[in-house]
Amino acid sequence: MKALRYYAPEDVRLEDVPEPQCGPGEVKIRVRNCSTCGTDVKILHNGHQNLTPPRTIGHEIAGDIVEVGADVNSTYRTDWAEGDRVQVIAAVPCGECHECRKGWMAVCQNQTSMGYQYDGGFAEYMIVPRQVLKVDGLNRIPDNVSYDEASAAEPFACAINAQDLLGIEEGDTVVVFGAGPIGCMHIRIARGVHNCGPVYLVDVNESRLKMSADAVHPDEVVNAAEVDVVEKVMELTGGRGADVVITATAANVTQEQAIAMAARNGRISFFGGLPKTNPTITCDSNIVHYRQLHIHGANGSAPEHNKRALQYISTGQVPVKDLITRHIPLDDVLDAFSIVQNGEAIKVTVEPAAATASV
């Protein structure tokens, strides 16, 4: 079978590898869609400390079961069968550490990941490991949800996690930095789930702003390359500032701007991680102190966030189909990386096998 294998930074190869064998406590799936994100591009160029080469990468995975290990259903009290349509979590908690026992699976101290410690989804077939099944991380795709939509449930789950921490209230003014797929999902969740008020989308790329704005229709778009974004948000809010600010981009300045534009009792999500070579910002602590700001990190998701993402997609509460603007065959998978890096699409998905059962 074909698989995209990581060997080292700038050394990622689409090659023929043996089809994986399903062990007694595992499930084997045919991958129908594995979507891409900025993290995949970072891995291509820089690798990752948790990635052990050679490794099949790809972590936004949906497909159908082709084999169920002998003791899977009896061990995990499931009823998985060949042909079931499934979505796979990306971040895999251990289920046993202090954080997991507290219900904080998104920050499990022993977390492993698909495409890092386990072979991922840029391949025709893939093994769902025991650890995913142990934490109930294999999810049935609702009948009215397509494979490509289901593959988008993983980044969607990360956005759900972040917004749960923010406590967005009805009518809140929300600013989202980053006009990529995550920024678009944040806007749709804030509106569709939390019934927020005005939403302002900020980016420095005019064409990307337009592409995303045409899809999710923010109340205002702000090109931060052309205007002082803090002044603009203050103007839009009558000088009060934003109730919620989400930085869905890896730019240091956006975190500083988020603090400067937050309203009293404002909530800020540092959703996008910063480069490890430059991870610090300048924070005016007095603004945080006197405005009583709440600054939250947001790291990945837990299995239950993935289930909620599929539910929101199925009910139409938060649609994602129109955000998937490019479908790429596995043979051209490296083109998908270039499209993501250049911001030429909202969401790009790779299709290792034709999704014959998609809807």
C-alpha cells in the first residue's frame, strides 16, 4: 500500500510499504479521508520531538473498518464490525494519570498521538491502536455525515475544548485572529453553540480573509497589515473592547494585541502555539490586573470533544462541509502541504481511497 512516511525534516516520502496487520486488541481501517493542518506543515519542515521516524503521519482521520481484532469487542464492550464508518481521535490520553482521573484528558501528562507515536492516516490502511480503543477514541460516524466532514471533527474538537474554557455567553463580542480553517470553525462554534454577538475576523492576508469571510460571514473583517487592529476593535466596540479574543495563529503579536483589546472581564484563548524558537510575548500585567482578564491556554482535545464535534456536524448546528475546499488524492499528498502552507484553501483533505460510502 502507499503511505506518506516521515524520515527527517524536509525528508517526507510517499512510498510503498507493507499493509499493516491487525492484532487481537486492534482495529484496522481503510482510510477514506485524512485532512491536513498547519501542524503537518511544521512536521514536514521541522519534525517534532514526539515523532519517532520512520513514521506514517496524518492525524485527522476518517474511514471504515476492514478488520476487528479478536478480543476487541469483549475487552472494550463494543460492537465494532467490518464496514462501520469511523472517526479516530488524534490526541490519545492514557486514561490513568492524575489529569485523566480529574477529567482533564486534553492535558494528559502521558498523551500520545496518531501520526507521532502511532502510524497515522496518510495511508491506504491504518491500525487503530489499543490505547485509542481503551479511552473510547474510535467514534461511529453519523449516517448523514460524510468521511471528509468526519475528518474535520478532530480540529473542530480542539476548538470546542478552547471555547468550553472561555465560557462564551450570549451576546458576547468575539474577535478571532487567523482566517484559516480553525478560525472559521471558531466563528461557527461561537455562533452556533454559544449564540454570541458580533464576530470580527482578523488576518494579515487579504485573499485569505476574503476566502474565509465569504464562507463564515463575520460581522467585520480586519486586515491587520493595513490598520491598527487594537484601535479598530476599540472603535467597533465603542471603546469597550472584545469580550472574547481567540488567537488561532502562531504569531506573537496577536497575543499581545489580544490583551490590549480585551474588555473588562474579557476572556482570551491562546489557541495557536508560538514557535519554539520565539515563544515569549510582552504582557502589560496591569491591563490583566485592572481589567480582570482571564487568559487561557488551549491544547488539543479529549475524546468527548470529538464526539460532540460529530454531533454538531450531524445536526447542522455547526456545518463544516463548505469549509473543505480542496480534495487531494494520496498520490498528490505533498501538494496538499503546499496548499496549506500558501493559504490557498480553507480546509484541505487527502483521500487515500475513494469514499464509496460517503454522503
